[in-house]
Amino acid sequence: MHDVYESPFSQRYSSREMQFVFSNDNKFRTWRRLWLALARAEQIAGLDISDEQIAELAAHLDDINYEEARAREKIVRHDVMSHVYAYGLQCPAAKGIIHLGATSCYVGDNTDIIIMRRGLEIVRRKLLNVIALLAGFALKHKDLPALAYTHLQPAQLTTVGKRAALWINEFLMDFEETEHRLSRLQLLGSKGTTGTQASFMELFGGDGEKIDQLERDIAHEMGFDETVPVSGQTYSRKIDYQILSVLGGVAQSASKFSNDLRILQGNKEMEEPFERGQIGSSAMPYKRNPMRSERITSLSRYIIIDTLNPAITAAAQWFERTLDDSANRRVSVAEAFLASDGVLNLLLNVCDGLVVYPKIIEQRVMQELPFMATENIMMAAVRNGGDRQTLHEKLRIHAMAAAKAVKEEGGGNDLIQRVLTDPDFNIDEKQLKAALKPENFVGRAPEQTEKFIREKIQPLLEKNKNLLGEKAEILL
């Protein structure tokens, strides 16, 4: 269809895998599995539900009769009851026990938890592969000196690999937070209209133990260890906030990475992949714009802002439930996951093809290194018999003049030439070159990078190697 709005998340950004998680098929099939789990648990608890009714429900889990459900919803204006009706048309013998004792939130909220869990599992897998790809990159370039920055001004040196380790560390924090949220997710269960399970007390003659077992059976069938201990009609909307905060964290790390890469690409030090037939600019064919990184930045901004939605929704809930959450959650939760999936897909692509230009990096290092090496130069001159105080003042003057030559006159950094021609320094070119070796200015960066990958990342990848793709497995 070309005459109605279609979301860019489904057209351009998100994978089919993540789109299926938030699809109608996945949603309504999950509803039916929850109704089947409820019927089975109620049968085990002693209600008059036959094996034939159970079998009938099981036979129609996936063949959703959408037309009947849509037609019914136009009449009753209630999506859950429309699907109860449509399911009942396919299961005439069982229609009387579908949704028995439950509220709309039994299928709605439990399904939302199941869907978000599956979405987080996809995020976890892709995030781990991003970490693995960057880890391989970090090890490869752990010894390559590069300019480091504070305030976006050249500071001391780091290495390309150490900078990548900083990116990895933030993604590692996101991975750990994803794992934590997955481990804490609980099914809502069957709590009833205001969370008191009054309808189930009626069904089971006040037998609370049967109701507790009913919830355990449903949770087990749906792949959960437990249900929330107390609730109103819905699970706490803080859960949505906590989960979208995980996605917001991924977006923060991704945006940090992409912004750094955009700056590095502007300096021609590093570059995201650029395909043979790719067009960088419609007007300037020589350009190689960092369009993937820009898209990461753009989508990440959307995700970060979207985390406000569940926060405000959670704060605005009234007593045991209100429905002003529904329309907002249908959009905000799904789009946060779809956008995060898009960001991770881009990260996987970029991290698999990062290009480094060592010669450019070296040029930029050597442009600034004389300023950073003044202490080393001064101490070499002192060892040759020079006066420290005199040399310190001379270096200050020479450095200011060299900086002026670079900034105001557009020349090169001539600090070394100034020192060589100053007799007070009594230092030759060989000594100066020894004082200007970039690898002597990177501190423990190579060691830190290797230790971090070896002690933190490789064990993580080994533990989760079933989640790794072929390209990420190389680190093992």
C-alpha cells in the first residue's frame, strides 16, 4: 500500500525477526497459548474441563480467524472479548471455558511480558555479537598509538585498541543490565479484576492453595519460574520503564560510539564500511559520509527520549489500574524495541567493517606529540648538562611560538626544529627522536586492553558462545 502511512521501523530499520515479535500473529497466538495454559491449569485444579475441550483449544493456536475477530470488535468495541468470540467459533465445544475467571489483562499483560522477554533476548544476542566484533578490533589495534582527547582537545596519547575497549565497556554494562532484567522478569499470572483473585476464589470454593498452584502451572507452561507476588489488575508499569531503560542504555552507548566514529571519520583516522556502489553525496561524489553512524545517532536519540513514556505512564496510574496506559504502551514499547533492533543491526554492520588509516593517525599524532613530549625533551637536555629552569622557560616560549605557527600561520609544528637550533638545549636529532617515540606515550593502554578482553570479554563470550555468529566466534 502506497497511500497510507507505514512505519520506517518496518520499512527501513528493524529486522523481520524483531518485527515478528511485535506482530499480530505473535500477539494473538500468545493469547491463545495463555488461554490453553489457563484451561489446563484449571482442569488440573479440578474444574469440569474435558480433554476434548483442551485438545480443541490446542488444535487452533495458530490459525487466527482475524476477519471474525475484527467484525466482532466493531460491535463490542473490546479486542480481548472479540478474540474470545473468534476462538470460540473455531472451538465450539470449548467456547464456554475460554477465558474462564480471567480478565483482559490476563492475556494482555502476560503477553506483553512474554513479548518483551523475547525482544530482550534478541537485544542480548546482538549486543553480545557487537561486543565480540569490537573485542577483535581492540586486540588487533591495541598497540597503535593515537591522539586522545579531553574537552575534544588533544591530550596525551592512547591507542586505537584502548579507545575501542572504552566502547566495549559501556556495551558490556548494557549487556549485564539486559541479563539482569531478563533474570528478574515475572509473569503477571491470574490476579483478577483488582488483583485480589476474587473470581478464582469463586471458581475454587475459596481454596487459595489451588489458586497458587494454578498460577505456578500457568507460569511453568509459559516458560517462567514465578509470577508477580502482588498486583492490581495489571503488572506494575514500572516494569515497562525498567525494560525501556535497558534499551535507553544501549542507545546511549551506541550514540557515544557513533559520535566518536563520526569525528574520527571527519579526521580521516577511521571509517565505517563504504560499499563499492554506495553514493556518499548527491552533489559531491568524492564524499564518504558516515551515514550508518549518523543513523545510529539519530535512532538512539529517539530511543532515549522514548524512555520517558513508560516513566510518565507508571507515575500516572490510578489505584488498581486505569486505561490511559494502553494506547501509549502499544506505540512506545514496540517502537523502542524496533528502534533498538535497528541500532544494533547498524552496529553489527559497522563493527564488522571498521577501517583504520594508520598513516593518517601517525601524522596527527606527530603534529601534536612535540607539545606532549616537552617534559621528555627537557629531561634529556638536563641530562646533557642544561639548567632545568632555563630550559623550562625556553620550552614555554618555543611551544607558544610553534602553536602560533600552526594556528595563525597554517604551518606545521616546528617545535622540534626550534629546540634543535637552540644551543641551551645541547641536544641532537637522535636524542630528540628517541624522546618522540609515540609508543612511549601510551602508558598501559595496550596492557589494559589485552587484560580487559582476556579477563572480562573472552569468558563472557565463552559462556554465551551459543549466541555468537560466525564472525564473532573468531575471538574464541
